[in-house]
Amino acid sequence: MGGPADTRDSQPRHKRVDVNLEFDSLERLGAYMADVSKSGAFIRAREPWPVGTRLRMRFTILVEDPEIFEGLGEVVRVSERPRGMGVSFVELTEGSQRLLDKIVAAKGARPRRR
């Protein structure tokens, strides 16, 4: 009763924006960022890491031009369908934070593709 999950569940979730949809059909990729919000991302992965794992992230995100997104994240959930993991951002590089702000602002008003 009243554990850490209770606090997280009561907080509003940030709007998520799909990114890297071009990779949906590429089975050879080990992991890729499927969607992103101000607080975290869903990373599709054949072999997701367990909840609580800290990850050093480095992804190329296809916006107008390919851009590098990097920082430290923590796995907060694992999913079977789609296969992957929810990662909360712990620390982002300054450039990655600017890129994230740009992505969310530019794509935030569009509906999610399914």
C-alpha cells in the first residue's frame, strides 16, 4: 500500500509522439525508439532489459535529417506486444533535450499513427 508505483500511476502521462516509423518492418534491428514523450520513450527490442535497469542510450532519430539522441534512461516497464520496454529519461545531453523539445513541439499536435 502506498508504494512507489502508486505515486507514478497518479501522475499524468506526457503526450507520446511516434518516431522512426520507418523501422517498424526491419527485423534485423536489435532495438529502436518507437515513440517518445517529454518524460521517456518506448524502445522496441527483441530482448528488453528488466525493469530497474539503467541504460546508456544512443539512437539516431530521423526528423528532417538524422540526428543523434543520447542520455541515461531507466527501464520502467517491459511489454510483450509490442516487444520492448518503456524507458524513463534520467539524464539527457543538452543537444538531445533540445531535439526532444523540437520533436514534441513539431509532432505533438498530430494524431498517432497505428
